[in-house]
Amino acid sequence: MDKQGPVKGKAMNELAVLEDATIMIKDGKIDWIGATEDAVDIQADKTIDAKGKLVTPGLVEPHTHLVFGGSREEEMALKQQGVPYLEILERGGGILSTVNATREASQEELLEKALFHLDRMAAHGITTVEAKSGYGLDRQTELKQLNVAKQANEKHPLDIVSTFLGAHAIPPEYKKDPETFLNIMSDMFAEIKAENLAEFVDIFTETGVFTVDQSRRYLQKAKEHGFGVKIHADEIDPLGGTELAVETGAISGDHLAVASDEGIRQLAASDTIGVILPGTSFYLGKDTYAPARKMIDQGTAVAISTDFNPGSSVTENLQLIMSIAALKLKLSPAEIWHAVTVNAAHAIGKGDVAGSITKGKKADVVVWDAPNYMYLPYHYGVNHANTVIKNGEVLYERQAILPIKENI
Ligand code: NIG
Ligand code: FE
């Protein structure tokens, strides 16, 4: 797995796999990788025996809503009764209910909760995470969320890439005046940049949220302030967000569940990465999944993600999403591995340091309780991580309840 990415189209199905390999780590970085028989004169302070086990780069999670207050388990009954996601939002629930909980929570409470979710991600083999704001929808709370992501990055071993998603919904106080609301959010760009609180700016381009025109103008301003841009595009209604992602040179277009054929064509011809979030289709009970198969067949670099958030995809387990990608998106195991490593890293601007086991990159490596790379999507819904290494340090080790030898 030493390919430099992003890996596009058909190449996603060509995985570099070494049998019987050795990885050497020095000063938190990959120092060497190759055939074990070539690894002569190894003098290591510590060795980890991964015999018979799959070893991969740490998973990269390119799209989460990590920092939020509260939870929304009561919405599940509404969804079961068939109330659509956008209608729950229209009624003041959904994202807006999390906005209330996030406004009420203290910075300390939000940090504690974010660290808890990060621990769970780490235990599931994730070593780099993107985290969006967007549950404040006012200056003070958006800054609170961004500061929590910053603190979490400092305190937690996982690397966090921060995205400003102030344009996640229209708060009730600006329901009739979304333009003013967007101006308030874009007025924060200079400060966020100066304080290094986010690397990317994202917007939810959707019916009842922000139009394509509003999104275009907002993202243009973000680019003028030096931000990379991302879009929640064509998630529920096909508005042309995929085309807008290409037009604005977004680093990624995310969701793309109902992207048009023209959007797919443009995406394939661009450098924008398609970040696909099949957990949301699954969790919102939709029959429509993003046309990821078509995208890859036409040449797109695809990444996949949990979209971890309290409403449309409530899981930190990217391994589960890998299985959904196999079952519903019809991606091959090789494509899925590229989608959760090198392409995911490039989708958040970390392709030079994460996403593959390459000399000089961060030593973010996972040993799995799996005999080969095809096994993870196949055996679904559980955690296969055996040992998770972040920057060369063991972060998580699976504990046997009764060591097997004693058990026999
Ligand atoms: O990516 N689509 C908009 N935002 C999130 C959901 C957020 C929520 O429901 O709290 C998403 O699906
Ligand atoms: Fe999202």
C-alpha cells in the first residue's frame, strides 16, 4: 500500500499488497517497508508480531460532525413513521435540535464528549479525522465548536482536521433572511483564518437550506480568505451541488447520493474527490445510494466516510461503512481500502503525511484480526482492530477476556 494518491478510477482496484512484509518505524514515522527477507540487520527496541494478520495504514475519516451537544434518539420513532429528514428539520428538529443542545453545552462538556467519540474512533482503527462545526449557527457557538476541535487535536493522539460549517442550516432567527445569516458566517472567515481554527469551509447545499447560488458566493469568499472548500452536495435533492463542487475547485464534494449524470461526468474529469457517505442512506432508510460505482468507472477518486453525526449517521465505526460500501455501493475490497486510506487523506489535505505506509509519512498503522484485505468488508458490524499505532505509539490493543492458550 505505498501508492501516492489520490488514486482515481480503475486504479482504485489495483491495491499494492505485500505478503510477508516488515515495517520499520523511527521517530514516529515510517522508516522502511519491504519483504521480511530483505529486512536485514534489524535492531529494534520493540517489535510487534503481526504474523498471519492484515496490516494497513491507519484509517482516515474524511467527514465527521464530531463536536456536538446532546443526542437525538427520539427522532428515530419519527423516522420510523416515515417523517422525512428535511421535514424534521423544517419543524425545528433535526440539526436545529442539536444546535440548541450545542449552544447550551459548555466548552468543557463538548470537549469531553468529543474526546469520548475520538477514543471510540481510534479503537476502530481510525488515526486521522476531519471534524466540522455547524451546530452553533451563531458566532459564539461556532467559535466554541472550532475551539473544541482545536483543543481535542492538542489533547488527543488522533490528528484532527478542522472544517468550518457555519452554513449547515438556517437558524430560526434568520429563517426569512438567509443572506444576512450567510454574511454573518462569512464575516467570521478572517478571524477563523487568523486563529488557524479551520482549514476548510463547507456548506449544506440543499432544498430548504442553501441554494446553489448562495453556496457559490459563500464559497468564493472562503477561497478569497485562503480556505479550501467542501460541499454537502446532492444529498437529498439533486440541485447541482456536484457540478458546483467541480466549478469551485472543491477539494471534495460530499454525499453526492443523487448526483446527476452530468455532475458525475464533470467530477470524473476534475481533481475533486467524491466523499461518499453510504451510512446516511442506510440510516435514513433510503433506497438510493450514491452512484459510486459509476463515479469510479468514469475515473473519479472516491473516498468513503461515516459522516458521524447525531442525526443522519450515528456511528464512529468506519469498518461498518466499509461493509455497506461493499454491499450497497458495489465497491470491491481494493477500492474500499483506497477509499478509507489514501483518497480519504487527500480529501482532507493530508495526503502527504497520512493514508499510506510510505517512508517519511506518519507511522499510523493498524494490525487487524483478519487474514487478508478482503476480510473486513465481508465480516460486518464488529471491530476487527487488534493493534492501532499512531505516530509510532501503540494507542489501542484488543484485550482478550481469557487468553486463548489458557482457554484451551
Ligand atoms: O452530513 N446533511 C447535513 N448534515 C449532516 C447531518 C447532520 C445532522 O442531522 O445532525 C449530514 O448528513
Ligand atoms: Fe455531513
